[in-house]
Amino acid sequence: MRTIVDFGSRSIKIFISDCVGRGSQIASVNRCPLEEAPGESDVAAALDEVERQVRSDAGPVLAIGTAFARRSPRLRTLIEAFCSARGWRYETLTQAAELDLIARAFSSAATGRDIFNAGGGSIQIAAADGAHVLLDFGISDLNARFGLSRSVAERDVAACVSWLAEQMPRSRAAFVYTGGEATYLAAMGVHLGADGRCEAGAFEAMAARLARMEPDALERSSPFGRRWMTGAVASNCIVLAALRTRELAHFYASDANVADGLALAHAEDGRG
């Protein structure tokens, strides 16, 4: 058994995995999104909450950081020191390593589909043909560029979708959108079919509805914690752009994430 702490840009997630790589999320800390470069007191409060959520009987702890850690030496140093003081192993993942882990999480479950993993500061796409696409912007960058976490009047959703469509790799392949998407869509009232299939029309209607909601209303509707929804409109734009460029009538939503791939990697390498 092992505990994995995923210090993500928008939330900190805590998982327990067994010796064969099956993992389950036990907690999420959304006190202060790390992508917003919080002050030391806010970070300390979030880390205290993380420590309270980690079970002492759940094996060794492996902690990982992603885009926020690559971009902010200050935050990375704080988290490295926190983990070191508790005997936790910490690693800042490269973007390529993130993509490898996401691809591993879907090693046999997404045959013929591209896999999208969107974080606060980066987007990775594992293509069905084996190609890996790394985009060096993410949800927080879209929020800043197009005002997507601000009031409805300040958002430029159409411009964001058009800009994203220009950045997307050319493909007609079906795709999976990861990282809590299935739970999120279900909470928003979107029907999901087999394998998380989501019809484009249903998604587009939901995205349009959320784009008209003010920040407070968005946060109240969150299935993961209030701050998580600061990235909802931007995340929706990524899916809308992918549907547009690929001319697809549906995509697939999944809750799988980097931690799932990491748990499998450790189990397969005999380190579980």
C-alpha cells in the first residue's frame, strides 16, 4: 500500500493505491490553488490540511508536483521542505513525465482514442498513434488571457475557443478528457453513456450555461470544492475546441489522472 499526494495547480489530491496499482482518491484540498501563487501563510494552512488527511497506516508517501512547481521555485521549495520534514518522497514531474503517466493509466482502456490531460499550467495529449503533444499553457493561462474566471461580462469564451482551435494538433480521432471530468459532468447534469461517452450537443449546452454563470454561482455548484470551479469555463473551452477541430459528435469523459498512472508504474516496477 502507498499514499500518493498530487500537488496539482488547482487542487491537492490524496490517493491510496494497493500493490497492484489500483488507486482511490480519499481527499482533496482546495484551500488555495497553487496556480494563483498564494502567500506562505496560505500555503502553510493548505499543507497542514494535507497532513491531517494523510493516513498514518497507508504506507509510504510519494508526493508529486506539476506545472506550478516547474514555474515557481518559491512554492516548489516550500513543498519540498514540507515533504522532506515528514519523510515523504517528493518529485517535480516534467511535462513529458506527466504525459507518460496519463498514457499508462489508459494503457488498454482507450484504444483508438487520444487522451487529453489539462492542468493549470500545461496540457498534454497522448495521441492514439503514439505521438505525444505537449502544450506549455493551461487553464490558469486561459483564465488570465481571456478573463474566464472573472464576471460574465469580462469573459471572452468565443475568442478562447477560436484561439485554442488554432493550437490543437490536427486530428479526427475520438478523444478522452481526463482529470475528474466524468464526476464534474455528472454533477452538472450531463448524461454519460458507456465508457463515459458524452454527446457534443449535451456538453455544448452545459458549457453555454456555465459561461453565463457568475463566479459565486459557479463555485456553489462545484462537485470538488469551491475553488475548483475557477477553471471550469476554461476547461470547457478546451473540450469545445477539440470537438470543433475534430468535427466530432461526442467525446469520452474520465476521472483518471496522473496519480493513477503513477500507482500503476510503481506496481508494475515492483515498487508498490
